[in-house]
Amino acid sequence: MKPSFNFNLFASVFLVLCVASLVLCEHKRAAKAEACNHPKDVGRGNLALTRWWWDGRSCKEFTYKGQGGNTNNFPSKQLCVQVCKP
């Protein structure tokens, strides 16, 4: 007995997975962009970590204290630009 291949079922499942993937990517992109809208927040604590934040036009260096703050806080300028630059 030869196994049957249901092309319509395969195409439907593939289409659903593609749409779900696009929606998830758009959601992640929007969440990342939202991080860039927060003001600089140095946080609290005793550390002095070099971080980068988006000021609306470019990525700027700041000193993060290690705790708290917000999501506009990137470990490298490259990542800050990648996420925030339009």
C-alpha cells in the first residue's frame, strides 16, 4: 500500500506556519522598537557598566549602575543601532 500525500493539507499547514512566523517577527520588532522610546535611566546600584541608549537620533554611551533602569539599555553600540535605528 502506497502512502498518500495530501498536498492541500501540507500547503495549509505551511501557510499557517508562515503567517504565524511573520506575526511573531513583527511583534518582536515592535517590542524592540518600543525599548528605544524610553528615556535614559542609569538605574541604581554600585556598578559602573558602559552601556548604550537611543536618544531618538543616535546611540549614546552612558554608565549603568547595574540594577533597575529600563529596556533602552544595550551592551554595545552595534546592538543599539541594530535595534533602534530606523
